[in-house]
Amino acid sequence: MGVMLLTPRVFYDDRGYYMESYSKRSLQEIGIETVFVQDNHLLSLKRHTIRGIHFQNAPHAQAKLLRCTKGRIVDFAVDLRRGSPTYKRYVSVELDADSKRQIYIPRGFGHVCMSLVDDTEVQYKVDELYWPEYDRAIAYNDPEIGIDWGDIVPIVSSKDRKAPKLCDSDVNFEWDGQERSVR
């Protein structure tokens, strides 16, 4: 099971809409057995705010189910599993409040997103609680990963500005031979 883009069923009527933003049964039907234990919510006030590349090292690695609930982002999942056929490669997708699409990012992947408009909100579930001592970041502009951010002036936290390159990181993910690649 790799990174997956999910599009929920949305039911519209004259009042608005209804959707299941999370259904354990629906996820199981497509092969996602992840049990989520924490919800996170972030707000980026300005466009071109970059958050990441973030992850938690094992044994407290996190899978994520992420959606943009206001505004628009470009979201990236970076394969950090040494030995994987897609090691250091990434997938990216635009997510916005209107499409309601979600991205599932399994353990072993780093996560980075950039707001494309002001006042953007992102909500996501994780399957492992936050452990500060396992919290890690890799430089969002690491040349080995090679994300093209275009011609922007990014807004980046001091933590992310100081993040090491992948080659200097203590990321401890190893590919287990299972087919959970970037698609």
C-alpha cells in the first residue's frame, strides 16, 4: 500500500453538502487498515508557507490522512525508506477545500506542504501520538530530493530553515520489501 489520493463521496442539496471525511470501513475496503489516534489542524496565514519535510522516526513513525479544509495547498509525500525502489522520490498533489480530496501517506514517508493562497487550513489524522524526541525534519529544499518550488519567496519556520539535509539526517526508515511505493 503506497501513497494514495482519495476522493470521498459528497452529497449536495439545497442546504449544502454531507460527506464522510473519515470512515474506517471505507478505508478498509480499499486496503487501508490504519487506526488513527490523533487529529491535527494547521493554519497558514500567508501563501507560500512551507511546512516540512516532517516525520517521526521509528518506533513512533506516523501514517497520515490529510485534507485541506480551507484554501489550497500543494502536498508532497517523500519516500524516506532506505532500500526502497522509490527512495528519495516524491509524489505531489494539489488539495483544496472544494475538491475535498485527501491524501493517505503511510509510515516511512516524509511530509511537506505549501499553501497556495492566504488563510489555508489543513486537517490530518495520524496513527501514532506526537513524541517530541522522535520528531524530525529534513530541509524542504534538499537537492537530493529536488522539489521544485518555483520562483517564490517561501515563508519557512526557523525549525525548518535549520533542518538538516537528508544525507545529514538520522532518519531510520528501512524498506521492508512490501509494495508500499510512491505511485
